Amino acid sequence: MGTAIEKVCVLGAPADQGQPLVRELLEQGFEVTAGVRRMDAMEGTPFADLPTVHADITDANVMAAAFAGQDAAAFHLPFEFDRQKAAGFGKAIAEGAKRADLKKIVFNTACFVADRDLDLSAHDGRRDIERALAQTGIPCVFIEPTVFMDNQYRIWTRPLIVREGIFAYPAKPDLKISWVCLEDVAQAMVRALQTDAVDGQHVPLGGPQALTGYEVAENLSIALSKPMRFESLAPAEFAARMSELVTGSREVRPLSLYDGMAKFYTWYNTQAQSPLVVDPQNARELLGMKHTAHLDWARSKDWMEGLG
């Protein structure tokens, strides 16, 4: 059993990582408040009636007010490819948490985090955020997912899967990844709130299997009942395609999401051993995790939704 946590403020609650967390918290009996920039941000989500409070992750005063009366904060943060800005997020949230006297902080880094800087601004900024939170003295748990299964369902991958039977991704052919679904990340975060056993720890989180792109394609073929093949993209090409899809231009601007993604996967692909392979037993022992297999996740999705 852990410190009595009842009231939890969730930052990023309207987003695709936030909604599974809100659902899991509510199912486990927590009182949940969404910390949002816009007070109507929960409209259009399944949690339109969730209590909200104004939160600005660049302003310590606002964060202190947002956290007032809460027992804990659980959140992910937007990727910021300017390291100084990312560090600023961490400092503002940390200061607000200290002033509000929170009992616990659970931070989902939303990416692999090494035990050293990698000269990758988004990654190193995550380390700065973790450091700022840890320095509060508040018990912190850092959930560090590998790569989300849900990336396969996004607008920059799903149409090609559905229409052409191609899973195109910036992973080299033999890069193994312990893909993890968003629901399992939410499960881990909630369990971290329910126990003191992982306080102060960094918990790498993957799924139950480490798969290559070819093995992912095999599972997708079964789930969609159609032939599927894996296309290993150069990270720069993947970034250009993402940029073109969203902005209409293949130009990849420095410090953009597309530039950051390319740099992440260039680093992953050049390591002697995949940094994205995680032994699931660690999370099972620490958090009692029940992992979702990739094939089960793929079968649970409506792959045609919104594609016409």
C-alpha cells in the first residue's frame, strides 16, 4: 500500500496519452481534475464533465494554484525540442508542486530516457525535467515508455497500412522495439500512485515482446486480415513525409517535431544494441503490470475509423 492519494491533477488530460490515464484513474476510484490551458479543453472528449483547473506549465504561480488542494500530479508533457524551454517546464511545475505541498508526482516521459545526455535536445530536456522534479523532495516516479504501439495508428502511418498494406517506419530492419500501448502506460502510472515501492525510481516501460518491423507487419496482417509488409524508412525520409502530410512541405525545420523524430530514430538505429528493448518482468515485479500483447492491441482497433 502507498501514501493515501485521493485527488490527482492530470496535465495533458485531453490528449491521446491523457485520456487513457483519466479513464484508469476514475476506474480506480481517484478524484481527477484536468489541468488545462483552455477551460473548454475537455469538450469533445469522453470526459467533458471532468473538473478542470487552469494550468500553464511555463508559470510557477499558475501551477501552484492548479495543484492547490491536490494530493498528486500525474502527467506527460508536449515534446519540446528547445532544451532550455523544456527545462523551464520542469522548473515551473516543480516550483508549483512544492508550493502546493503535493504528496507525489508521476511523470510519463513519453519516450526512452538514457542515464546520460545524448546531445538530443528533446531527450536531454526530458532529463532536465526529471531532475527539476526530483529536486523538489516530493516522491517522484518516472515512467519511461519505449515506443507507443499507437504510433502505428496515427495519421502518418495508418492510411498506408490500411490502403496499401505497408507499415512504413524509421526503424532499421533488425531494430527490436518493446512496443507499449497507451493503456499500459496509464496502468503503470496509476499503479505508481497506489504504492510507495517505486518512489524515486525510473521505470523503463515496454510491452511483453520486442518486435522488429517485419514482426509488427505480420501481426498487422493478422489483425487486418490482409497481406502486410514492412518498409524501413530512413529517418530523414520519414520526417519529410510527416512534414509534408501536416504542413504541405517536405522541408524539415530545425527544432521541429519532424526534425526531432528523425534525430531520435537516427540515434536508435545506430546503437550496437537496441535501447528500446525492455524486460517486462521488471514492471511486473515493481508495479504488478498486466501487459497488452501487440497482436491483441492491433485486433482491438478499428483501422478504418475516419478513413472513409
